[in-house]
Amino acid sequence: MTGALHRFVEHTGELELVVQAPTETGIFEEALAAFRSIVGVGDGETVRRDIEVSAPDRESLLVAWLGELVFLAEIEGFVPDRAASLALAEGRLRAAVVGHFGRPSHLVKAVTLNSLELREEGGSWHARVVLDV
């Protein structure tokens, strides 16, 4: 997504992910890109995973999204490349994620609620989420 960016802030036992994007959907797409940057590159055949998560609010939806990516990397060895499609509705995210199987880094243990935020400000979207590493 053009105009989206992310950065990590290291803490003891944690990695804080800060994301900025022009759209709310862009936040979720850039969070996937950030996750991919820390789990490595898949080297198997290209595969698609349909992902659907739900949560009571948008902040929790971001946690559920990243949590599902962590789960797929840990259990299936799935390394996401990009979201082929991503749709947000009230309390729900549906996405088709294209990636590869491989040996992803198991750096991320969990996605936490610490310092969690997702907001629009000045025509741009901002998010912060802490990963337990």
C-alpha cells in the first residue's frame, strides 16, 4: 500500500509495532507486511489462506488479525506475502492472504493488548500494538 509504513520499537521481551497508513484497511495490510519482515521468507509453493477473524472493536480486530498470522506461521509454517483481498466490516475482518510455506522465525510468541491503539488523526490512520517475543 502506497503511503503506508511501519517501524519497530524494541523493549525487553517485547517488540512494539507502530503503523501508519492512509486508510484503515491499509493499517491491517501494513501490519501483515511488518509481520512478514520479522518471520522471514517462505520458499515453498505459493498458497492462499482465507482468514476470517472477529472482535468487539477495531483495536481488538488488529490483535486478532496478527494473532491469526502468528498461529499460521507457528502451526503451518505459513509465511504471508500479501493480502490479495482484505475487507473490514463491523467487528469482522475477511482476507485472502497469499504466501508460501517455509521455516518462519518463531520470534513472536503472542500479540498483546499492552499500549494497543488504532485511530484516525489528520486524515491518516495510526496503530500501535505490542508483540511478545
